Amino acid sequence: MAPMEAMSGGNGVKVTLRTQLFIGNEFVDAESGKTFEVVNPATEETLAMVAEGDKADVEKAVSKARKAFETEWGNEASPAFRAKCMNKLAAILEEHKDEMATIETLDNGKPYAETSNADLPLAISHLRYYAGWADKITGQTFADNDQFVYTRKEPVGVVAAVIPWNFPLLMCAWKLGPCLAAGCCIIVKPAEQTPLSVLRLMDFVKEAGFPSGVIQVIPGYGPTAGGALAEHMDIDKIAFTGSVTVGKIILAASAKSNLKKVTLELGGKSPLVVFEDADLDEAVDISHMGIFFNQGEVCTAASRCFVHESVYDAFLEKAAAKATARADAVGDPFAEATAQGAQVSSEQFDTIMKYIDIGKKEGAKLVAGGGRAQNKGYFVQPTIFADVQAGMKIHDEEIFGPVLSVIKFTDLDDAIKKSNNSTYGLAAAVVTKDINKALKVAHSVKAGTVWVNTYHQYLDHVPFGGFKQSGLGREKGYDAIENYLEVKSVYVNYKK
């Protein structure tokens, strides 16, 4: 297998594709010699054959991570050194941002305008934010007449991160930032659909001066590579972003192995509530950003839109017209006019189309889209259903695609009740000119993030995570660092 491949994206930018595992600061083949295919979802053509890691490779990586943690990282590396490496990594990533954005678009199918203006800047910013935290992690001191008592915040140790395919590089940065700032070593398993940007990042990891074993990458499949990480007795923590089903498997694996710490950022079925006093054009714009951004492949996607009955028909007419117009901007992710790219894989495309078919059969009214866009590639038309009821699969289940359900509500209490009628609780939003209504909804919905008159706002220093089955723990902000720390209490007896 070729260790790297060179090619150009549809924008003419030359890229390097790494195709091997990254273990001990070196690119290596999988022990089994196996590879798997990575496909460009916009063209359905093969991008690369990537090494398929499994249990044997995990063993090697964990051994090197443990050695690094105990000798060159962990408590042995100064916070200043950790921050220096992280800032250098961010700087190198910024130097290569056009290449990395191009790789992300080739691998994931999302528009280059989004990877270059959102994914890359956000990943760079995240690394820099957490570099600033490296020397600010402190314990406490406690008053006592006869003892000096204090706490230490110590890195938990070796961490596994299993990341999703919707924001590959950004989600990797979300895990790397707090983990490295805390002093932990990390083994990343990228999604098998989108490993290429994370593997290319490893060239920069080595250049940035990280010691061998601090950051490693094992591409492969969930049941094999992911399962080996989740079950490993010498991994101290696992951070996962993905589906509820897999999150529960990982939690069970922790219980059956060494009770490793687990943080989970899982799915969502987020409600957006539009009151009768809202500017409907603004509300439609917010709704469309909420559901159609990133092809609807966002855990916080506003897939359930609750609209007051008095403006329901007017909202629906405007929303359907805007979605129909958007269909003309679905296509080549490197074209400047493209607003919506390809779904990530044939499997995801088929899942979305299955849900659209189910919505029709269950009696929901299709008012926009509902079909395939383009003759080649995994493109789906922006789709809107009206007359959706609780109990329908398109209302209850996460679709992870550009499919919106629009639902009536009668009053404030009805809106809150219907919003909370979900097993998920990741995000919610409200559009209104009435601050009292806005705050009532914000404080009443069971969700980790609530937006008022906006959507998809994420700041590095603001915690992010879910209620109910949308996850455990928090990403971003200082809260995320606590996931990678242990608290040790020390009592020192002294005589006066």
C-alpha cells in the first residue's frame, strides 16, 4: 500500500492523502495488512485505500501511549511545553488550511465554502483556546488548624477518542484540545467514511514537536478498532461522538472492562419554536440554517419545527418556497454557487431516502423536495413535511439529513410540552420578539443548548452537551477539561 497519495481537489488545490495508521509518531501499515475503501461522496469514486486497524494495532498504540504518558507527557511535561506544542500544531494547521479544507470536502462531501470558512477556522481556534488552558489548571487549598490540605488536578491518563464523520477534523480538535491541555495521551479512531483529514493532521503533529505516543490514529471499523479501544483494560477514558446505539455499547464496554471514564456526545431531534409574533422571513431563514446546514448531518439539526397555529400556513408556504429554491444549489461541493453538498455515504443516502418514504406512508404531507438531487453522487433535495404528528418515525427518530418536520402548536405550554416529547435533549431554539416567552422556553426545554432568534452558534469557551439520551458530560469550555482530570486530595500534618 502506498504510504501517501497526491491529488488535486475540484478547486485546483493540491493535497496529500495519508493512508496508513499513525502509531509512535510514524505512519505504519496495519498488522493484518488489511485496507478499506474511502469514497468521494460527490462522485462515488474511490479516493484512497486506507489501512484497517484492529485489536493488534490498538495494543501497540496503547503501549506507546502509556510509555509517553509516564515519561514525556502527563505530569512529566510542563504546562508551558504542552501549550507550545498545541499552539505550534494550530499554526501549522492554519498554514495548510486550504489543503485541509479541500481534503475534508473530498472525503465528506460538504461544500468547500463551509470547510474553508467554518470547519478549519473553528478547529484552529479550538486548539489555541485549549493551549491557553494548559497552565491554568489548578486545585484548591482548605483551611484546618492542624493540617495543610489541598487538591491536585491530575491527568486521567491514556484516552481513546472515537469521532464521527460529519465534522471529522473539527470533532478531532474538540477531543484533542482539552485532552492535551490536561496532560493526557490520546488515540483517535476516525470514522471509516472520513479518515483522511485526521491522518494528514498527523504530519503536523510530528512537526509541532509532540513526543512519540502522545497523539496516535487508528482508522478502522467500529466493532473491531473501536471495540478494542472501548474494551481495553489500560485505557483510562473514552470520548465518543456518534449515535445513541453505539454510545450505549461503549458505556457497557466500560462497565465490563475497567470502568474507564466515558463521555458521550450523542444524537438529537432538536425543536425550533416559532411564535406568532416572529418575523416569518427571519424565522424561515433560521429554520433553514438549523436543518439544512451541513446537509442536515448535524447532531443539533433543527429537525422538528413547531409553529404557532395562527401563522402555520404562512410559515409553511415561505419555508417550502425557500427549500425548493435551495434545490438548485445542491451539487458539486467545489462550485461557488453550491449551498448543499453530498451526504457522506451511500448508506446514509439510503437511510435518508428510507425515512422520506416512511414519512409519506405514515401520512405526513410532503411540501418540498423528497427526491434525489443530481444523477451521480449522494445528493438529497432539501425536504419538508407538514402535518407531522408525534409517533411518526420522522418526528421521533433522528434522520441525520436534510429533512424537516413542521408541526402546529396552540400556546406556550403546548410548545414546551411538544418540544420535550423526545428521548433526546441536545439543543433547542425559539424565534420570538417577546423576551418573556423566549426565556420561558429556554428555561423549560430539556436541552443542553438553547438559541434565541439564532441557530448553530458555538463558542470555544461555552460548554456543549446534551440532556437525556443525547449524552454524558460536556465538550468545550473549561467543563470539557474536567472530563480528562482526576482530583487528588492531599493531607499534610504539621506541628505548630
